[in-house]
Amino acid sequence: MPEHPSVPPGDLLYVIGDIHGCADLLTDLLHQIERDAAGKDADRKRLIFVGDYVDRGPDSRRVIEILIAQRPASFQASFLKGNHEALLLDFLADAERLRAWRINGGDATMLSYGVDVAGLERTAAPPEDWRAALKDALPQSHAAFFETLALQASVGDYHFVHAGVLPGVPLDAQHEDDLLWIREEFLNYRGAFGKVVVHGHTPCKLPDKRANRIGIDTGAVFTGRLTALKLKGGEQSFLHT
């Protein structure tokens, strides 16, 4: 692993952890980032989001609206897929995946888009009716956002994913299931991944900073703390709500 990891000269990155429908926290953190970046000597300012924008929290729809059209204009942005976006997409492709999504907080997302969850439950509606209701409620721009999410990204000595990577497999050969769902095999590994892996997915009260990885999911929906990792040159620091 790089002894002194860095990003290229002139780059200023802010990597944002799992949002889970907490639009108010996202707005707060983006304002902090704008203030922090103001006047900084940087050729390129970039936001990288590690996924899990939806589910559990109260306003998934608003989160997606902010990410699509209301993020800071002076920043480039990269959006990674989280396992919760995968659950939503799986349900849109196959209505029988409804239960798996609902177990993981999908009701909150459907409610934020105006789906009549209580009515569907009361009438014991089949999964196809739930899917039709979501498709009718989901703006095309939001559907396109979910469908075009990336699985990973790299800048300098850092590699960005949602959940982690499978040890021993080259970063460019990772399987989607591992990138979205892996936990213990990745979290407990102390060896090198080739780059420092920055990830979300596994919540901690504070950022989990190790030599080979940095976890930035601070459980926003449970703790009120949404975290961003700031990278500039060889420096690392954190902003949070």
C-alpha cells in the first residue's frame, strides 16, 4: 500500500459517505464543503459519493434531486452505486424482489416518491402493483441517475467503492457483489490493496481510518453525522454534520 498516499497536484476531493435519505444533512454538508473549498488553490474540485443515497431516511427523493441538480456548481461529481440502489434497481427489474428491498428500508424511499404504501399493504397488492406504482412515481431523470451509477473510481493513490474489495483480486477485476456488499473479509484484511480503499456501507461512529482503507459511513440516518473525507495532496481530513 502507498506509504504516503496522495492525490495529484491541483486536485481537491471531498468523498461523501452513505446519505440514506437524509436530505437535510446532505444540504448542511455540501454547504460546509463549499465554504471549506472557497479560495483554496485547486485546479479541479471534485465530489465523490460512495452510494446508499436512498432508503431508511425520510427524504430519498429530495436527496436525488440535490445530487442531480442542486450540488455546488464549481465541482465535478462522481456517483457510485450502493447496495441500496442495487436493491431498488433489482426491484424495478423484477417485482419479486420487493420483499428484499422492503426489509432493507425500501418503504421509506417509496413513501418519499408518493407511493401509497399503506394502501398497497391494505389491499394485499401483488408485487407487480407495487412496482407499477413506483415506476409511475419515479421521475425519468431519477431513473436515469440510478441506472448510470458507477461501481468504482480511482484518483491518485486512492480507490473509491461502496462496500469494499475482495482481497487478492486486482481492483479492475472486482465483482459487483463484493463492491456492493462485502464486509468482514475486506474489513479484517490488513494487507495491501494496491491503493487506499475509501468506502462506506459499514457504519461507525467516527471515520474508520486504517493504513489500507478509510471507512466514511458514520451512520447518518441513526447518528445525524454525515461525513466527508477531504483529500488534497498528501493531506487527509474530515468534515461532518
